[in-house]
Amino acid sequence: MPRLGLHRLWTLFHMKRWFALGFLVTVPAHGIVNTEPLRYDLEKDHHAGKISGSFGGKDGNTRGLFLDMSVFAGFLSEPHLGFLDASGEYAQFDGEIKDQNSFLHLRYNYRPLSWMHPEVFGQLETDRFRDLKLRALIGTGPRFVLVKEFLFFGSAYMLEHETENDEKILSHRWSNYLSIYWNLDEVTVANTFYYQPRFDKFSDYRLLDSATIETELGKRFSSGVSFVIKSDSQPPSGVLSLDWEVLNTFSLHLF
């Protein structure tokens, strides 16, 4: 694994900071997104905007240290909730800056009932380290409030189009997630587990578990730590089935 000193990380940020700004325009990310902390921001203020930066380490198909930038914006006007989550990641390997992945996630909830919220979502993603040139998907299904402000379950039909190694794949998936969210004063803890099999081939599935701890640092700032494990039962040839990453994040809350 390449080693990066603090001075090299600072040089990387200082000399290439325009790359980070580019993320906010070209909207990149992480495949499956843990949206519970984002939803909580909307529940509190009915509108939210946030820019985040993170750094951390990876192992699996990608090894090394990386920097990440993301942007979030959303609104809540009962019974409507909607948000956009986008992020981009660059990593340094063998002294080079490389575009690792890109991601854009849009989601809308209609909330006529306190215990069930229909959802519609769309997503675009690229990840060249997993030989994924493009993944585009749309989906819809219900979100259930199992325990108010604590436990949630969602299940949706998802139409997915992928381009892997110049091969185009159209699949119908069943997307399921279970989320736990806990808020105590200035600290929030969230964990979301996803299971996404194909309807016609249940042996082809993706798993993800994302755990996040975030601490408020005054009205406009927060910091957090996330641990993510991703698994693909049938990855492209030459790609490992398991990846994990640790993220240390610092966020600016715009409003």
C-alpha cells in the first residue's frame, strides 16, 4: 500500500483543490448511499444544504489513501420530501491523482401516512476501479417506519442498466434496506444494511453495510466517521467481490 505523509496530503489538497470543486459540478460517489443522516437534517429544519470532505483508507479492489468531496441538498414540505446527494472521489496511487468513481442520487418521498412513505429514486454511477463504466437505475417502492425516529425498512423494484468491460447488462433487482438511526444531543449514529438481488437470479446480489457516527461542532460544522463494507456476488472478471473503506468527514452546513 502506498504511504502518504501529512505534508504530501496537504500538498495534494493545496495544489489540486480545483479538483475538489470539480466534484461539486461533475457530481460523483459510493454506489449505495446511507441517507438516514440526510433525512434527519430535513426533519429538523425542513431544508438542508451541506458540503463535506473526507479522507481515509481502502483495501480490496482499491488500496491506498484518498480524498473525497460531497454535496447534499434537500427539502421537506409535508407531505413531500426530496433530496439530492452527490459525491466524488480522487485517490493517489504511485504518485498519480486518479478519478476513482462518480455518483449522483436523487430521491423523492410522498408521506401521506405516518408509518409508510412511497419512494421514487434515480441514480448514476461510474467506478473504473471496479470496471464499471456506467450504472444507471430507477426504482420505486414503500418505506416503512417500524419504530418512529429509530428503525426503518424499505423495499423497492429497481431497473438497472450497467456497462461493464464494454458489456451492457439490463437487470431487474429487488432493493431492500434496514436502517437504524439514533440521535443524542449533539451526536448521531446511523447504520443502514442493503440487500439487492436480481429477481430472475437470486444468486446475483449486492450487499452493503454503512455505519456512521457524526458529532456537531457548533451550528454550521460537524465531523464524523463512517465504516462501509460492500460485497458483489458476481463482480466483473478480475475484480474482487469485497471492498471496505473508512471515512473521516468534516462538513459545512450551508443552511
